[in-house]
Amino acid sequence: MTILADGGIVVIWVVGIMVLGLFGFLAAVLGMLVRLAKFLLRPFWPEENPTTAGPKASPGGRVCPNPRCRHTNSVAARYCARCGQAMTEQV
Ligand SMILES: [Zn+2]
């Protein structure tokens, strides 16, 4: 009888761990899908990428050399705030 009880406890533990792992896996997949969707839809995201509307850069800013980013950073920025690309020393 005690063996059966221990077996039941083990089964409950295993099922609980599997459910937790499944939830964690689903959460990780969901986060990856959201990030992938944001990455794929970034060129069509007017709020997050206003520079696609026109090539004009704000005066005093340094445009990211990455053609897929084109984020306008501050003049003192050494790396792009969006993609992390090293800013070239162009005037
Ligand atoms: Zn960039």
C-alpha cells in the first residue's frame, strides 16, 4: 500500500513538472513568435520606424549605417541604440 502511495506521489510530481515545462515551453515559443513578428513587420511599423516615411534625418543626429535600421541616434552615440551597430566616424 505504501508503495502504491509513493508511486502516486511520483506520478503527480512527474505530471506537474511536465505541465510546468509545457507552460514554460509555450511561453518561450510565444515570446519568440512575437519577436519574430515584430522583426518581420518592422519595415511596415509606422510607429516604431518613422524614418521609412522619408530619407530626411533630424538635424544633429547620426543615422545608423545599417540599411535595415536607419535609426537616428544622438551625435555622441558610438553604437546604434536600436540595432547596436557601431556608428562609423562619418561627418
Ligand atoms: Zn541601427
